Amino acid sequence: MSLHDEVKVRCKKCGGETTAECWTSLDSNIDTDGRDRLLNGTLFTVACNKCGNEMNLCYPILYNDMKHRAMVWLVTKKEEIEKTALYFKESKVKIGKENQKISEDYRQRIVTDQNHLREKAIIFDNGLDDRIIELAKFAFAGMALGKCPGDKIADIFFAKNGDGFRFEIYTQKGNAMTGEFSKKMYDDFLSLYMKSGRSLSVNNEYIIDQAWAADIFKDFGIK
């Protein structure tokens, strides 16, 4: 189910008032237009009707990709993470009573910013697993720092690149790099994940990020 409300937004540039959509939940299979806007990075953007100034709206949203059995909740306050995780856990138990297979397969994730919500949506929409992508991001970040001594990673994102994929890497000193990511690379990191003794069929982790990936690499003695 998709739910959204219309809200009035006042432009900080000209003071004009514009009506905007704020989504509470977005079902990718039902609202394909909303899904496409999330994937292309425009879901949270609204343009002022008076001067055209683009504004970014910030609000929590639950994204549900039923086709790929994945759900991502964007929370805007870090204190909401624990409550959201509890909700996910309880809902998984409830669903499991009706259909154990769906309950086990469904991936539930929590993110705290719009860019990582978009990234998760892109990953799942392309039939990939975010755990494998986070491992690859960690490795690519390490290689990027090798080219920028004394610098640190500010952020790294997984993105579409035509028919393929790439990582977009940004450092704290303002350096920006990209790295192509192939299907073979994905399979290699999938193999690495399986060697850690973990399984993609186990879905009881809600925050899959670079801190999570670092813990996986520690199992192999890599920091």
C-alpha cells in the first residue's frame, strides 16, 4: 500500500507557497511513478510554482519492493532506529505465522538519509543484495584511499551506469572518483560473503552499512 499527503511548502527564496507530496509509504509495484522518482533522485524534490527554486523535503518514509521482497524505512531521527527495528521484528513474526517462507525471505532495512534510501532501492530494483554491495563498497573505498594518502572517505554510493553499475566515491578533502562494478565482481564478493559462514537466506539484520561491512572483513583479518 502507498500513502501520501499533500502539504504546503513555503519557498525560502521568494516566499511563494507550493503544494507538495509527502509519502508515508511507497509500494514500488503499485506506484511505479513514485518508484522511478526515488530511483532517479527526484522524489524529495519540489519546485516553487512562483520562482522555480528547487527545495528538498525531509520526512520519514517506508519503501516496499514486494517483487524483490525488500523493505527500507528511512528514519529522520536516530532515536527512531530502535523503535523501527522493533516494529520490523514484530511484523516479521506476525507475517511468519501466516507464511513462514515470505517472512524468512523478506529483507528489512533501516537508513537515516535519502541518498542511502535511494541506493537501497536501486540495489533491490536490480535484483541484487545490499550485503554484497556493502562489502564491495568497503573494498572500493580502501582502494580509493590508496590513491589519496591522508584523506578519508566522506561517502560512497552504488549507482546505475548505463546498462551496468559503478561506485561514486567522495572524500573529505573534496576528491571525487568513480569505479566500474561488474557482474563478475558482484559474484566474487558474494563468494566472499558465503565464505564468512553467513547465508543470504538469513534476514535478521536491519542496518547494513559500511560499519557492518567492516565487521565482516574483520573476520578475514582485514581492517
